[in-house]
Amino acid sequence: MIVGVFMPVVSIPIYGSITYYNNGTGDGLIIIILAAISAAITFYKKYPGLLLTAGASLLIIAYDFLNLQSKISDLTNQLQGNIFGNAIAQAVQMQWGWAVLVIGALLLVAAVLIKED
């Protein structure tokens, strides 16, 4: 999950790519903290605790993803009819960093399921 925080999650024309960390102002910092807690849980072999950190991570990621999708949709609706604005709004795209974040959280769940006894 830590790697996914620094991968591009959205691309905006002229501005470029934005990461989930967003210079420490995004929820990426919370995900980093949850990943560090997950590492500690794994080190001490308290695997059921990973369900809590993975669940919290997935909820935060899903909320932010849906919230961003809603904002992009609102922007597209507001700029409808404006040729240049509509082109820019249509060019805003979600990036592959979301997949890395989700896969990281799902790997935490998998760790609980395949833990050593």
C-alpha cells in the first residue's frame, strides 16, 4: 500500500499527475500509517489485526475514489457547453495508482487467510 500512495491516482491536463499522498495533505498519510501498523501487526504475528487495518484502508480508498469520481462528474456537468472547459474536464483521468492501493489492501486480507500457524 505504501508504494501505491506515491503512484499517480489522477491526471489533470496542464497540471500533471497527482499522487494519493499529495504532499502530505491527502489521505495517503493515513494509508501510510495504516501500512506501518500492518507491518507491526505482521512482525508480532497478530494476523487478525490485519483485517482491521485492511478494512479501514479499503474504506478510505473507496470513499476517496467515489468522491473524486463525483467531483469529476460535477465538473463535467458544470462545463458542459464550454468547448475548452469540456475538453479539459473530459481529459481528467483516473490513473493506475488506485489499483496498486486496492491490491495492497487485499494482500493484507490474503495474509490473514494464509497465515502460518
